[in-house]
Amino acid sequence: MRTASTISSPTGDVKLSYFVEWHRLLWTPAIQYLIDDPKRFAGKRVLDIGCRHGRMSCLFGLLGATVLGIELAGVSLERARAEAERWNLQGRVSFASYAGTPDRIPEGRFDYIFTKSVLVTVPNLEPFLHGLADRMNEDGELLAAENLAGGQLLGVGRHLLTFRRYQGLEDRFNGVDPKFLMTVRTAFHTVDVKTFYGSVAAIRARRT
């Protein structure tokens, strides 16, 4: 699978790796797996949790979805809104702050909920996932690209590189492992998982 692959949108082909934004070599194949058929997002509602600079929100918007990207209160959304303006998506992609719990997410229910390196940092994951399931339409789907817990070597690498950049992350980082997936299965009936490069898990989960 090529990391520089393109995805066809109603406005033309776009390079997926641009929207993945960071650690592209590791994460682009996982995102491509989660997207699957790009046409399935047309006319749907997508929630992008932890939208950062808004690129994935804009990708879903280019695929024809109406998108709400959310970030924790205190995180600036200026770059995300500028990204939407760059792609002329202001009428389709919006951004908002939230308090960190699904019941405080605005704007009703969604067909798809997307996360990238978000669920592994949620301290009380089970109620959070049940809350997300409640915000989905009946045939909705969770699309989660998350960090594998990995082995000792990966743990040392995160300790030296990642956790130092984001203060406090080490205390709340879970990582996708059997326990993590068991928690996902408490909230969703169907859970499919594919791993990439021993460091990324792509999770597709449905209520039905």
C-alpha cells in the first residue's frame, strides 16, 4: 500500500498523506484502511474528535460529508478554520470546543466518528466509548486510528520522544492492547482491527 496514495473526491484527487498530517509513513495506510470507499461519506455527518489543525476534518468534507471537528477547551482552532477556508469548506466543515465528554458534544448524532491518537489518552475509556455510541446513528461507525501499546522497545521510544513533548501524556496513555479492545467491545457489537508496522491500530466498530 503506497503511503503517497490519492483519494478521489467530488472536487478531484487529493493526496491522503497531506491530511494525515504527522507521522505520515506510519499512519497513512491505517487511515486509508479506515476510509475504505471514499464515496460512502457523501451526504453523511462526521464527527472528528481531536481535530488538531483540521486536515482530517477537511478531508471528510472534500469527500462530501458535513463535518464537526472538536478539540478540548483551551486548544486553538484558528489553524483548523484556516484549513477549511483554504479548501473553501466553510459551509460544510465547522469546528468547536468541548469539555471532554461525549454528552457535551454539540450538534446531535453522527454517521461516522473519527479519532486519531485520541482514545489511547482517555482515562475512563469505557464510559467515553458508550457515550460515543449513543451519539451515533443506528448504523453509524467508529473509525479509530490509535497507537498500539507495543512492546518494551516501543515504550522506551515513546518515553524518550513522545511523552517528553506532551507533558502529562505518559500518565494517561493506554495504547491498544487486548484490554483496550475488550473495552471497545463493551460499547460496540462489531469490532474489526488491523495493525500496521507494529505501532498503529486501525479500528472499525459498529453498534449493530
